[in-house]
Amino acid sequence: MTVTDDRTPDITDRTVPGPHGDVDVRVYTPTGPPAAALVWAHGGGFAAGDLDMPESDAVARRLQESGILVVAVGYRLAGPGTYYPVPSDDVLAAWRWGRDLALSSGVAPGLVQLGGASAGGNLVAGAVLRLLADGGDVPAAVFLAYPTLHDVPPAESPVAALAVAGLPQDQRWSAADVAAMYRGFLGPEQRDVPVPAVPGTADLEGFPPTFVLTSEADGLRGSADEFTRRLVFAGTPVFSCCEAGTEHGHLNRPGPAFDASLRRVAHWLLNSPALVG
């Protein structure tokens, strides 16, 4: 069933089939033929967030204005009875559907990407690893915004640690906070953690070109920085940018930093083959 958003005729809520039932998506179709496409997963610590939050809706609208087709994913949130791989399966289902939509809309295969923020970045990176392992249609490139990719956070650089030191204690993402978030994602009975659930520990050979955007004062920044280093070591073309003056989740707070980051993202999405070629 399709429900059209009355506020904007070219924003449409859909459901797409997945292994755990239908997956909610919201399709943002630009005026005219789309120049690029992004399947996009919001953050929220695996257990929160939705298609209406700015990190999903405002990001998608801004990219839509740049001529980009966006499929925002309303994956199932972790909670009692819903653990990994359910959210990952939902992202994979949305990716396959969104990729087909983009190609049928005339987007070149090299300009169809998968991206996510924070916990959504984890789900996206893990989905890519699963596609690589299974021989699926791997995205041409990936966009990760301040992702969490390790259940045990790596050490931060001295510069990152100094920025985080200025935050209130409850905003620093301590190791205990991260462990609790992953327990909620993996479930109380999880013993052997699958590598795609903690992509920062994976062998990244073959991972597609990646744009990693970080926030300056972010207790999870060490995870993104370590993942970036591992991508470089694996030979993956990487574009890494730390947005000055920001805290974790800055794409959920429209304003000057949001605007600056979205300009960078749109440029990446529209030009990534040339940027990484």
C-alpha cells in the first residue's frame, strides 16, 4: 500500500517486503530525473529513531533538493524480541528495493549508494559486509555519519579526547554506555557476536569507497576513526571529514553545521566516481 505525503507530492511512504515482514520506507523523489540515489538509515542507538526525525527526514529533504533520490529506511528497532540480525535484514531489504528503484529511475549504477548515521551507520556497514560475503549487489559507495562500529570502543586520538573532555559526563559515550547499547542490539543471549554486527572488527578487503563524516566532540569518534584507518589499510578509497564545532548526532540538529555537512554529502553523492577514481 502506498500513502502519499500531502505536504509534498514527491515524498511517499511505502512498505517493501523483508524477511521479518514489510519494512517501512519513505521515498524522496526530486524534480526531474534523479542525478544520484541514496538508501539512508537514521541513528538512535539501535532502539530509537524514526522516519520523522531530522536525521532522517531533514537530511533526505535537503539531498532531494540537490537532485538526489533518497529512500529512507524505517528499520525495526531493537528491543525485547527484536535483536540483530532483524534491523540488518530490514536495511538489506530496503537496499535491494531502493537500488532497483534508483536504476529503474535512470540513476547510473555508480551513483547508487547506501548510507547511515550513528547506529544506522553500523547497520549499513554490516549490510555491506553481508553483501560482500554473499555475492550480492554491493553499493557503488558508502556514506557513514559518526558511526558506531565497535562494541568495545577504540581509544580516541588525543585531539578527539580533548574535544570530548569538554562535554557533560552523560554525553561522552563511556565504554559502559557503549556496552549497554550493544547488549540492547545483540540481545541478552548473544554469545558469539557476528562480525557484521560490529563492522569495525571486520576484514574490510573489497569494501566500497566510503565517505566517513565525524562530529568533533563525540565519544564515538574513536570508532569511526579506527574504521577509517582500517579502510585505508585495506586499500579502500576514503574521504574523511570532521565537522568542526559539532557533537554526536549533528545531522539531527539543522543549523549551520548541518548545512555545511549536507553540502559535503551532496557533493560526494553526485561526484563520488570522480572523487575516488
